[in-house]
Amino acid sequence: MTQESRTMLITGAGGGIGRATVKVFAEAGWRVIGVDRREFGEPFPANGLYIVADISQPEELERIYQQAGQFTHTLDALINNAAIQIAKPLIETTPEEWDAVMASNLRSVFLGIKLAYPLLKAGGGGAIVNTSSVHAIATSANISSYAASKGGLLALTRAAAIEFAADNIRVNAVLPGAVDTPMLRASMERGSLTGGDVLDRLENLARKTVNGRVGQPEEIARAIYFLADNHQSSFMTGQALVVDGGATARLSTE
């Protein structure tokens, strides 16, 4: 299969990492199916398909893949990237908030993989890339539901990799650290880090990474592309690729 004919589907296409990923894949010649709760707000790749839907709702996921199946008979990559974040102390988090995070961040991936499987198999295999987070392996206060969902996503990644290996479907996860996205800036606005304005807080955060800066969405998008591209990562499956500027490499006591 030629590079130009490959097709991918990405959830959370309208977010910071999602937009960068759409751009990276489109520039590499892929057809892109993008999914988000909001309109894209700028021109989407002309040979692609954009679907406005809420992946936390099972019936909406069914609709997404009905439309995807009308657009393409095969998928070469599925990027489960959409997520929400609720920043609250664990003891203040309600069951409804916990369930909302799990529905968006974890259940949607389980259901999305099930629905994408026939399209991936029909093309002779492909790749699934799940956007997890460094919060799956090293976290902080007041983000327990998000951390739990991203940790669960790592376990799901490993389990799916084992189950789908016979179908030539690789399953991996990317674990971004601090990346300059609307989600990160929103957490700065909520005061998840102390300091002055948002820029001051971002600079304080940057100083805590080994390489002294916050990541850019395109840097995560290129890691996602690496994991999705069978030419580059053909012997990788069930793995967690940390892209965090070295943040989790440093002891907190240093």
C-alpha cells in the first residue's frame, strides 16, 4: 500500500495535539478523518472527513464509524486522542465527574477500538495509537480521575496489543508531558500551578523539565506519526512512549 493512499481517524482533532497531528499526517499524504465535539474552525484537509460528535456517548461512536465506513473501506491508523480533564481533590470529585472522565478518556477508546477493528482488519492490519499521559506513571495532586483514566489506557493498550497481534494490528501509547495546548493553559488558569499570570506559570513549569521548556503540539504529533507508521515502528507494539522533555527522568528530591 502506498503512503499516499493511507487513511487514519483521529479523535480530539480540534485540540492542540489533535490539530498538529492532522497537519502532520495530511502533509505526509494520508487521508484524515477527524472527530471532535466542536467544529474545526479552519479549513480541514480537502480529501478528508470531519465529524462533529461526542465520543463519550456510545451511540455517537456508532454514528462516527458508520460515517467513516461510508468514507473508506479500510483504516490504516486509529489515533485515540480525545480527553477531558477535571482538576479536583479526590474527596471532592463526584461519581458523576469520575464517570464523565472515564467515559471520555477510557470507555470511548475501548468502544472506538471495537468499532474500528473491522476497518483495520480489512486493510490487512495497521496501527492504533492511544494518547495517554505522563500522569499515568507520575502524577500530582487534584487530578486523580484523569490520572486513573490514563493509567487504565496503558493497561488497555497492552491488552489490545496482545489480542490484535494476529491481525497485524499494532497498539501503542504516547505519553505527553507538559505541552503548550489549550488544555494545559486552562489548567494554568485554574491555578494548578502557583505563580503570576499564565505565561509566568508556563515558564515555571518549563524550568522543571530536564530540557528547560514546555513541549509543542507538533512534537507530540510526530511521535504519534512514528507509532502509526509501519515503516518506522513496525517492531513496536504494547509500548508506552514517553515524550515529556525528561520530566519523569528526574527525581522529585533532586
